Amino acid sequence: MGDGQNVQDMTHAAFVVYLKNEVQRYGSQRAAAHAWGISQQYLCDVLRARRLPGPAILRAVGYELRQRYAPSGEGEKDGDAGG
């Protein structure tokens, strides 16, 4: 995509839905895969959750994978670290 519209973080499941919508814009998986420089089988595997989207797909639609850490509500609290 790369046109500035994709500005939100999303879960993996939401990204796959987004990716399916992007594929529809091309009319077929074959056309999208060709435009993105990846194999049709790889794209199919990503859309069916058999593989994770890699750099080529992410770059093609203007996204990147970022890992985040968030508090779990478990573990040591303030001053409980000992030592």
C-alpha cells in the first residue's frame, strides 16, 4: 500500500484480514503475489495461517513487525525484588 493509510497497530489476526482485503484489490492471490514479488503458495500459506508474514509481504503493504512488552499483572511488585 504505502500511501499513508495504514497507520494503526493491529493483532496478527487483524493483519491477515487486512492482507486479504489488499489481495482483493488485485483481483486474485496470483496477481497480488506477482505484484509483491513473492510466490503465490507463500501468500496462500500466510492467508491460511500456515506461515507468518515475512519482510517481503510486510514491505509490500507498508507494514513492519514490532514486538511489544506489556505488564502481565503478575510477578514482583515495587520493592519486592529482594537483594
